Amino acid sequence: MPVFVNTLVHLLLTLLFPPLLIGVINRTKAFFAGRTGAPLLQPYYDMIRLWRKGSVFSRTTTWVFQAGPLVTLAATLAAALLMPLGNHPSPLAFNGDMILFAYLFGLGRFFTVAAALDTGSSFEGMGGAREATFSCLAEPALFFALVVLARISSSLSLSGMLNNFPLTVWFGFGAALLLMVGALFIILLAENCRIPFDDPNTHLELTMIHEVMVLDHSGPGLAAVLYGASLKLFLLGALFVHITVPFRSGNVILDWLAFAGSMVLLAVVIGTVESTMARLKLTRVPQLLISASILSAFAMLLVLRQTP
Amino acid sequence: MISPILLTVTGIILALTAGIPLLVLTDQAKAQKISAVLHTLAAMAGICGALLSLAGGSRESWQIDWGLPFGPAEIAVDPLSALFLLPIFIVSACCAVYALSYWPAAENPESASRLTLSFAILTASLGIIVIARHAILFLAAWEIMAVACYFAMTVDSRKKEVREAGILYLVTAHIGALALFAYFALLKGEAGSYLFPPAGSLSASAATAIFLFALIGFGMKAGVVPLHIWLPSAHANAPSHVSAIMSGVLIKMGIYGLIRTVSFFAAIPFWWGVLVLAAGVISGLIGVIFAIGQHDIKRLLAYHSIENIGIIAMGTGVALMGTSAGIPSLVMLGMAGALLHTLNHATFKPLLFLCAGSVIHSCGTREIDRMGGLLKKMPLTGALFLTGAVAICGLPPLNGFVSEWLIYLGLFRGIIDADTFNDPYFALAAPALALIGGLAVACFVKVFGIAFLGEPRDERARDAHEAGPAMIAPMVVLAGICALIGLLPQAVAPLLERIVFSLYPGMAASGIKLAAHASLGMVSIVALLLLFLLAGTALLYRSRLAKGPVTAAETWGCGYQAPTQRMQYTASSFAATLVGLFSGVLRPHTRTPQIQGHFPKPASFRSHVPEALLEGFYLPLFDGLNSRLSLVRKLQHGKLHLYILYIVITLLTLLVWSHFRVRS
């Protein structure tokens, strides 16, 4: 039964937990700004309310515009079945699943950008172009990190790489992992359109990426966009947390609690970063992304020289 | 049991006869239909033959005593030939049917017969290339392929750029052929006969020159960077269905030649694999970066062919490195990935070229920036193009992902095999492939988004119309294959295994299975699950939409009340940041207007990414050679009687030579 129970917990966490992360981030930002802030569950209320609203579609758009959020959500949900959560392998773990994981996000991006271009608006065109450009640059950084993880764990599956990640790995590969964690944090912020890459709060600044792409979505479509975005943050956050919190007790309940706790902590950290940093100038963004690639490339170099 | 080789030869002969109806019948429209039927029949025979060979895994050969002084020729069908026969017959039949509506004989009376004839000869020669097992037969078919393709692609020869593209193609094809002459001469010295040696029968120790000549000759045809210069203009200026067969099939002959060549040798040196992998990475990156800068839809697709050839070469490189290091899993994953990507690229790229053809047919331009909003006018073409675009980006759940995934697995397998490799080749290649994939997504979302979505940017695009059934049907077939391989990749695994075993006879005995190293079944499960999730969310969403108020409005212009279609993002603006980042390689030509004063005059902006290597290196080189070699050029003066004299002198020399040879 434990496998069944763990799979159930995996699915429930995947479906229910992600919006809470957004709530925690917003609450952290409110704390730094000296405000009370919205309730932690506000993102859930927002999504439910949006789901109940009607829709407005531009006359320019076609079915691609409506398919965009749905394909992105479906691809992210499929990716959620590949990422191990807690101290348990993912429901579908196999050799090479990390590549499928990365490419499912690629599919989502393809359709998000296509939906943005479908409106014929130059704002959304700008957002789409930036999203496509910046995620290209983030891709090598992620794959260098996967190379490092594969080499350390001698495994070709996300579950094999990230489960059984004991503290001793940090003693053996501390320098390389530190570089990689830096790169992964940059990827986490960039891929989820957080500050310093993007500001999820503003809607009309010309320096923005994700929010400007989804400008024309409304009602249930926008709910799907917001939910998909929080799920993506949850999954990439899980990847990050597995490495940075190498705590595995062996007790099922304790491990799940530790995982959920560290995810909340990660949200607090992201909120802190957002409160203490300004958004970068747009021309600086590629530089930061390339430096993430360089960090993880150096991590790879260190690990390659060091036979496990 | 029907013999695969009999079916294949029947297919080739039928394809050859498909050129005849337009020459003899007066009712050209009917003749063109007969020709398409002949191509379809040829495809049926050829595909059956290829599939039989792949299912059986055996090799079947015929000896041909042709009375030439090079010994008897041989033709054979083995699993490797069969894999390359599949795209030849599938794509040629699709293109022949497509041509009925794209290049109808009734509207093009003077060019249709020439095009159909050269297309038929091209198909047949491609078929002969992959079954030839004799150097002279191979070279003859190779030359016929080059020339037939030249005539097919320059059918619109009144246009200057078509003629220029044709000449460039012909020149590079012959430089490549020259390398192949050297290659086969050296191979004959090593193998002792003009017949192809069996797999793994030659020693690679003295074969450096053979390998390098093969790499140049076949790499030129495949379009491996830096030998790719002919490819963009040739693909762009040919009729779209000819571009489709060039990109889908013709350039794959280079890959076939390379894989066949390396299969001759046992114990190949490690650097062969490194060189092929490096060439693959460079071709992949250069191809996709240049593609991003293009705004001619066919030129853009042509650069993606270079990218995909690069990906195939990466898989081949992994397999070669696995061979020399003695790691069967690398050989299996790399070779299976390369071969499957060859087949996959031969489905989605012709699909994209045919879609592009129907767009060009309808809009009268190749410029993406003049299109827009086509999905509303051409819903089927648009959906099919989207399918091809998702497949070529290597995104799940279509076939492009499966083959790239196999190559990734090979690279990662090499990375964790710590005892054998401390070298960073694999570790650098995997992120490079990821970068290629990311850039491909950016590029195809650009083409699809600018051409098919938004508002029309031009009058012609506003009046665009959907293509006819003869054009849609072949595209549906190709898209269907993309989906089938993507959703059920485990079905092709045994076929790929058989090809690898036929290339490496030693591996068959070891009992290695592709499924043991790559769980294609799991990929299939996730792909089907993705469709299931999509259907689920779509159903939920549709039922929600049905309940709530749905309002139609204008796109939100951030308060601006009078947006026009000219304010939309264009292909150039979409790619501007990436082109800027890679401007060191791309060398874009841009003309930015100076805007001055409070009431500036109308200004125009221009940007263009030329073929930098051709303009910056090859053309100056050839110009230099041209002036240096003016003495040699005196041999070519256009006087027919002196040419006949040359032939007489050659004949006499040969007679004298053979006379003394017989004596000695």
C-alpha cells in the first residue's frame, strides 16, 4: 500500500499545493513592504473566481489562443508526474525522464508564445519574443545541471538523481553543487518570471515578459494560465529543494512534512529576493542567464574531473 | 514469400516510368495524373519491399553482369537500405500527388513535363543509390541524382536567383563528387574490388584518408557546416515539392553514405566519432542560429535542414565513439537515434515544405513578414504546419522528440560511464543539443505565429485561400506518420535494432536490446497521457465556456484606440534580440534610419541575414582562384570540334594504355 499512498500524496500535493506558494511569496512581500497583505489562500480564491467568470476573446484570435493555456497546463501536469516529490520516486520514473520533463515545458512555452502572437498585439509579440529568447538561454544552464546530477548519481532518471540525495554528497561535491545551486536558482527565477527577470505585479510595463504575454486571457483561460504558472514554480522549486535540503529521515510522514516545509521556505526566500531586489534592465537579462550557464558549466567541469 | 529486392526494383522502375506519360500523351492534365498514380504504385511496391526487409532483418542481393571493366555489379537490400528507401518512396509519392495541384500541367505547359521527368529520374536514382553495392554503379546513380535534381529545381529558370542557386548547387555537387571519386578509389585499394566490402571487414588503421574524403563528399551533400553553402538558396528557389524531396530525402543520401562507409571498418579510431559529433554540434547550432535570422519561409526551413543534419550527425558521432570504446549501449542509442531522426526529419520537413508551398501558392510570396492571419483562411494547412513545427522542435508528443531523446540518452549514458570517459565531449554536447532545441522552438513559434496568427499584413494574405485536396492529402499522410511514431515509438524499436545489428554483426550475438536502454514504452505512455490530460482540460474548459458569457472584442491595445495590422510584431522584430546576441556569427545587414526633428519624414528599416560563410569566405576564395586559374580555363572555350578532339585523345590514350596493360 505505501506506493499507492505515496502516489496519492504526490498527486494531491501536485494539484492542491502550488497556489499556496504564490500566496506565501505575496505574503512575504507584504511583510517587507509593511503591509498586512492578502490571505495566504488568496491565489486559490482568485483562480476560483476567475474560473466562474465569463470570457472575452479578441476577434483576431483563433483556436490557438484558447488552446495555449490548456496545452501549457496539460504539459505541466504531465511533467508533474515525472518529478519526484518528498522522499519518493515519481509515479512515472524511467531513464531519460529528465529530458522529457524539460521538453514538456518547451511544449508549454511553444503554445503560450503562439497564443500571445495570436492576438496580433505588439505588446504580446514583445512578451513572446522575450520569453522565447530568454528560455533558450536558460536551457543550457539546466542541462549542464542535469549533467552534473547524472554524473554524481550515476542515474538517468530524475527520481534516481534527486531521491537518495544525502548530505554526504554535499561533502563530496560541495564546490560543484554550490555553483550548480546558484545556476538553478537563477533558472528558477527566470523560468517562473520572478524578479529580477520579470515583475509579476505590473501589467503594463514594457520591460515585462510573462504578464504581457497573457494580457488578453480572461476568465477560465486566465485561471488555467495562473494555475499552470504556479504548478511550474512548484515543480522547478521541487527540483531546487531536493538538492538544497538534503534531509531524508526515512519516516514517510516526516519526509512529506519536511518537503512541504522546505517548499514554503523556498517561497519565503523568493519573496525576500523580490522584496529586496529591483528588476534588471532588460538588456542585462541575457547576461545573467548566460552567467547561470557558465556557473553550471563550471560545476560540470569540477564533477567531470572528480570520479565518483 | 515475395522478395524485398524484387519489390524495391519494381518500385524504382515504376518511379522511372512516371516521367514518360507527359512526354507522350497530348492530354497533359491526364498524363500528370497517370504519373502521380505511377509514383503511388512505385511507393506501394517500394514501401512493402523496405518493410519486408526491415521485418526480416536479412540481406538480399542480386549480381548484375554488366560487361564493364570494373567487375560485376551488385545491388542489395538490407535493413539500412530499407530505412532510407522508406522516405524515398513515401516522400516522392506525396510530392507527385501534391504537384497535381501545385504545379498543374494545364497551367505550366512548357515546364510540367520537364519537371515530372526530372522528378521521376531523381526518385529512381535515389532508390539506386541506397541499393547499389558497387562503387561505379553508386557514382553513376549519384551523378544522375545530382543532375536530375538540378533540372527539377531550376524549372523556373527565367528568374535570376533560381539560375544562381542552380549553378551554386551544381558546382558544390561536383566538388563533393570529386571527393567521392577519391574516396572510392582509395576504398578499392583497401578492399581490393569495386564491390562494397561487408560490414566490419576492413581495418581502419590506414583509412584516415578514406574517412576524410567520405566526410567531405557525403558531408557536402548532407549540408554539414561548413560545406552547407549550396543548401539554403537551392531549397529556397526550387519548387516547393522539389524542396521537400531535397530536404527530406536527397541530403539524407550524405548520411546514408557516411553510415555505410563507417560500417565497413572494424575498430575505428576514437577521433572519428569526436569529429562527427563536433561537426554535428556545429551544424546544429549554426543551422538554427541562421534560421532564426531568416524571413523567407523556405530559406528558414532550409537552415533547419542543416540543424537537423547536425542532430543526426551527433547521434552518429555518439555511436562511433561507442564503437571505438566498445560500449554497445552507446552504439545502440546513438545509431538508433540518428537513424530514427533521419526517418523523422524525412516526414516533418517535407510536411513543412509542402505547407510552405501551399502558403506561397496562396499568398504569392515567401516573405513571412507579408503574411499573417493565415490560420483563418487556411485552417487545414495551418493545423498541419503546426503539427510539423511541434515535431521539428523535438517536442513531445510527436516523433521529433523520440529521436532526439534517444540521442540525449546516448549522450547522458556516455556522461555517467565514468571509467571510460573523462573527456567532456558528451557533457558539452548535451547542453548544446538543449540550446539547439530551445532556439528551434523560438524559430518555429516565430514562423507559425507571424505567418498564421494575428492579422494579415498584406492584401494577398487577406485574400488567401485553402489549398486543394491534392495538396492537403499528402500533408495529412506525412503528419499522420509524425503522430504515429510520436505516440507509439516502441513499434519502431525492433526495426531500429535490426538495422544496428546489420551494421555491427558482432552486436547481434550479444543480445543487447534497445528497449533495455531506452524505455520507449514509457515515452509512449507519457505522450498518450499528455493527450488525455489535454482532452480532459479542454472538455472542462469547453463546458465552462458554454455556460458563461463569451464576448468578442478587439485585442486590447493598452488604451490605444486605432491599432492597425502594421503595428504587429514582425518576424524580424521577434528575432531581433537573438540575432543581436549572435551577430558575431550571423553578420546581419541592417539599415536603420536616422529619425530627426519633431516631424520626422517617413523612414524604412531593413534587416537581412545573408549566408555569411558563402559571402565572406567562399566567394572571395573562388574569385581568387578564378583569376589565378585563367590559363587552365583556356581548355574550356566552347568550340565543339576541339571538345571532340579531347574525346579522341582520351580514347587513344586509353587504347594505348590497355594495349600495354594486356601485354604486361
